[in-house]
Amino acid sequence: MSHVDNILWFEDLDMNDVERVGGKNASLGEMIQTLRQEEIPVPPGFAISAQVYRDFIRSNHLESQIRDQLARLADRRQSLPETGAAIRALIRGGDFTPEQVRAIANAYEELCKRVGMPDCDVAVRSSATAEDLPEASFAGQQESFLNVRGVDALLETSRLCLASLYTDRAIAYREHRGFAHEQVALSVGVQQMVRSDLGCAGVMFTLDTESGFPDVVLINGSWGLGESVVKGSVNPDRFMVYKPLLKGPFRPILERTCGSKAEKMVYPRGGTSAPQKSTLTVATTDAEARALVLNDDEILNLAKWGQAIENHYRRAMDIEWAKDGKTGQMYIVQARPETIESQKERAIFYNYKLKEKGQVILEGASVGSAVASAPACRLDTPDQADRFPDGAILVTDRTDPDWGDVMRKASGIITNSGGTTSHAAIVSRELKIPAIVGTGTATQVVKDGQKLTLDCSEGAVGKVYQGMMRFEKREVRVDQMADTRTQLMINVAMPDGAMYWWQLPTRGIGLARIEFIISGQSGIHPMALLHPKRVQNRKVLNRIREMTQHYDTMAEYFVDKLSTGIAKIAASCYPNPAVVRFSDLKSNEYRGLVGGKYFEIEEANPMLGLRGASRYYHPNYQEAFELECKALKRAREEMGFDNIVAMIPFCRTPEEADKVMEIMANAGLKRGENGLQVYVMCEIPSNVILAEQFAERFDGFSIGSNDLTQLILGIDRDSTELRYLFDARDEAVKRMVAQVIKVAHEKRCKVGICGQAPSDYPDFAAFLVDCGIDSISLNPDSIIRGSQHIAAAEKGR
């Protein structure tokens, strides 16, 4: 075999070379060759071809011995660990031919010349010929070695890479997926080592790994080498960017979440020739743990690179990136097809909901959207797999590919560390089981055999409840949704939940509530952020300082959380409208926020007290409402989501509307400017009686049937005793609804409704259609049934 056949430089490779150099190396070559015009930097390197592996096995007479070991496994004469250890020992005991040694040594010396240093540090990575296929994820099945220096160390790590084709996890995975062992070969990639140990690194997906939403780039990163993120040994920073607005003047960053980043992986000063000691794990400093690893420009640049790579490959991608701490240069070091969310069947999905409340004992990052209820099984290592019962919830520090057999038997997974792109998260998605990662203390809090409920149904934060709780699972079939003339929209609560429903063919979001973002993602009373000196409790004040420590001002924390939350909701349906209602918490609910009791009055009847529009110009809250305006303006104008429609709740009089509109205009949100539309909730009888005057001030009405029914019938909407009387189909309510629709249309105003009644009651859907309502917004789990009711009503009209 010639020198050229042994060594292939990345820039000479493309995806047609998978059989020669494996998926990973072929992809690196493809990027270097075809994405030069995008100026995406990829560290230089070369591939030791798969033919070298085949010749190595042949020249060391290992074919029959490997076949014999695999036959022993197939006949159950020996275990998987025994088989893997035996085959790896056979390969590690082999030798490269003199020609192979010369070819590898010459290529290494040439690479060092190209990067301008003698004995350069390189990363040595396995690249299997069946790896990184669109339909199968082989990630983590073989070994990689970092910070390798010198020819002798390169030869040794290359041999270890060849042997890793037969790790226990690789053997088991090929058996599980039906790949013949002898048909898979292994190439070795040798790449300039990016000094991310002095900088940061991580992974990037060109879709949302939880919902499969295709229009975002998800970035995870931590200090030091990227292996800590991939392996899940840290809770990384998390960023999300909206792709369709990347090429314009906007900065559509939908999320910046600071992870704890308690440790980082580095390599020793001066390099090392001992592969087993090529990296060290050290604790991060307090300053590193508190700081985000990327600034906004770096986040946007990475997202643009991810989008360019996805566009080239024409599929969702799983990408590794690194930032050199010496030069500040960002690099793409790997790219492979994403093989889980992009392959899912989108015609059917499931909605989970707990049917009872319980004690929350842990929280962490949510993976998936399901619920699992089962006894816990705590394991420290995968060697304890024999005591893991089928269907238990796995509780451990973190997982790696050796945990595969255990994870396949689990109904759910809980880990101490890791983010939503860690090994535990990736595999749980592939296995279609829920996981909660990065809890910090799961192995300390949970006892072996303890009965748990793992709930990932409510968005980004997953909760672990004490006890096995009842829950329901509903199938949602997109193909059962009926076409309607009436504009059919959905109500959303939390931003992450909005992305989960992107595949429903609706025409936008009819109701998104800012108070849910305030309570769920900020958690702090906005006036406490503006006036922290009025918080008279040191522990509460310290908590506020800790939560806002990454921001220049406490108020900026509120604006950032609110604007990114609003933008994420708007992104899920862009360019269709997203109607975002300003906050409508009552005084007792505001008191429940951190620091809230220092700024809220106590009211006998908060439902009819200081809420909605009256709060926005009240001296106790106006400054906070101005922050809400600033956040909505940022989402529309700086981030680019001009599909956002603002809505004012509980506006009692036209004069109140004027006061609120004036404050909004002073904050840069003037109705009609930059296409801004402003709606009003129609939920008070005065909104109907004075509909003509309200129509002169707003672009549309959104009927809030619950509050409107409550105030027309004089019934507490939460009253158990009077529930039988609380009905939006009551004649008095229907007359009011019909009247406001008629007046709104006379004034050329849009009018819609957000509530459950149209999906629960076919006759109410028919009534709304008869009235000519423009839009009906339903909860996502009711959208299929509601669409059928509305379509039937339209057909009979």
C-alpha cells in the first residue's frame, strides 16, 4: 500500500470518502472543502485511512481470533466484557508495519510544520466507517485522545483508537442496530489541538433537541475542553438563536442560561506523551462559574456557522466547537448528522399531564416531554447493571456510553450533572424516555427503591416528585386536525412549551401570558429589582443578588428574561401573529415572587383589585410596567419579532386605556409605529357596553370567557359549590359575546376568543362561528377536537 493510501489530508476529503476515512473524518474534509466561502475555520489535520486498520488486522493475523471471540459471545460461552477485553488486547498487542509507521510519522511532522511548531499537540479521534449516518448515532462508541505530542504517543494512541472499535459499548450497539462487525472498519483522525483548555468549548445542534423545532440553533458550552460537555460532567451554559432572522440586522438570541460549570477539563502544561494522562479535571474559579463562556457576538457567529453547515448538508446537524484561549479564535472541530429529533415521526405526538400534586424533591433540566412513575434505582457504575430492575428510574451522577444496557431498561433517568446535550440527554431522547439532568444532588437526595414521579411535561425545568403519582397520556394526531375558515390559534404558557407545539398547523398564538414568564423564568418581583434597598430581609436580598449576578443591573435581568421569553414564544409561530398579554398577576400572586411582600398591598378581594391595566399606571407598579414595555420592544425591534401583538388585560374604562397607551408610547411602544398592533382583553361587562369606545383605541378584542362569565353571572370562577352555574353558554354571556363581535366588526376591529369552551362544547363553537368570530385560540391538547367542532359548525352554517 502506498504512502498516499495510508494518509489522507482533510482538505482532500469529502462525504464520498466515508468508506476510506469514516464519517467523522469525511465530514471534516467536506467542511474544509465546501465551506471555505463561509470562512468557517476548521483545524487542519489528516486521516489515517480505514485501509490501515484492515491491513493492521491482516498483518497481525487477528481476523480469525476476533471472529472466534465474537462467536463465543454469540454462543454465550463468554460475556460481553470478556469478549471486548480479549479483542482489544489482541489489537493493542499488534504492531504497525514499518511503512505505516513512516507514513504516520511523516504526516505528523508535516502537520507540525503547517501549524508552525515542532512536536505540536494533536487530538487523535476514532472515525468508524459506519459512523455519523443520518439514521444511526454511533457517537461515543469509540475512543478519542487529546493533547497528544510526539510520534511515539501518536502511534500508541492510534493503536488504542483501532482497539476501541471493540469497546463493550460499540459491540453491543452494533449488535443492537444489526451492523455486522466485520463490515465496519476504523480510521484515525489527527487534528491540530485547539487550546480550548485555556478557553471554552461545547456542542451545537441546528434544531431544538427537546421539541425538534427546526428554526433554532442550540449551543451548549463550558470552560476547558469540550469533552466535559459531551460526557455530561458539567452543567454547561445554554444559548438559543433563531435562524430565519440571522442574516438581517437583528440579534435573535432567544436564550442565555448560565450553567454552574463546577469543573473544567484541561491538559497539563507542556503536553504529555502518556495518553492515559493526557487531560486533567480541575475546579473552576468562582468567577468562571458565574460568567457566561460566550458573548453575544460569539453566539451569533457560531449560530451562523451552524446554519451554513446545515444548509450544506441539507439536514439537522450535531456540531462540536472550540475557542482557543490563546488567540480567541473559534473553530468547528466536528460535524455529524443529528439522528434523533430530525428522524421523529411528526404526525403523532403525546401530551402528558399530572393528575395530582405532590412534593417536589428535585429539579433539573428537562429532557423530553413525558412523565415516568416508578421506584428509583441508584447506581454508581454501569458494572452494577445486574441489580437494575426493568422499568426503574435510573439515578446516577452522570452517564457515558458504557451505561447503554442499563438505560435501555429504564423508564426514566435522573443525573447529578450534565446539560441537555450531554450523553444522558442524547440517549434518553433516542430511547424515548424522559430524563432530568443537572439536578446537582440526586444521588444524595434519592434513596434506592424510593418511589418517584419524574415530570418533564412542563417545559425546560423538570421536576422529581415524591411518590408515584397518577398522570394522563393523550395522543395528538396532526393529520386529524380539520381545516377551518376561522383562524385557529393556540394558547401557550411557558416559552419552551410553545416550541413543542410548532408542528401543529395553526395560524399563530392567540394568548401568551407575560406573568407566566415572570413567575417561571424571572421569579423576582420587578420592583425588588428596581429598589433592592426596600427589601428588608438579608437572605432574600442575597438571593436576588445571586440570581442577577451575571447582569450589569438587576433591572436588566428582568428585561433579559422577559424579552427572550417573549421572543421564544414569537419564534415558535413566526411570521404568524403572537398575541402577548402584559402581566395580569393579582396582588396576592405578586406577593409570592421573591421580594414581593415588600411591594404589594394586601387586598380582601385581589380578583377585583389592583390588577391588569390599573396596575400599569399605579405609582406602586408603573416603573415595573415600563420594564415590561422595554422587554417587548426589545423582542420586536432588536431581536426582529415584529409578529408580536401587545395586549392589555382587565382594562376597566376607556380612560384607563388612554393612560396605559401613553405610558407605552413614552416607552417606545406606540400603536401603529413599526407595525405595532395593540389588543384589549374583553373580560369585563364594560368592555362590551363601551365596545365602540374601546374599538377606537385598540386594533382588536380577545374575549376572556372565564372572567367575562364570572362578572356577568356574579360567580367566583374558582367556586366548587357554584361550579354547576358557571357556564360560558349561559344566554346572558352569549348575548354579550355576540354584541362585542358585532360592534368590533362594525368598527373594523378583529375579535377572537381564548378559552376551552369551543373545544369542550360543539354547540358553543357553532355559536361563535354563527357570530362570525375571526379567531379561536385553544389550549394545545384541545386543538384537534376543537378544530373538528369548528369545521363542522362552518360546514353547517
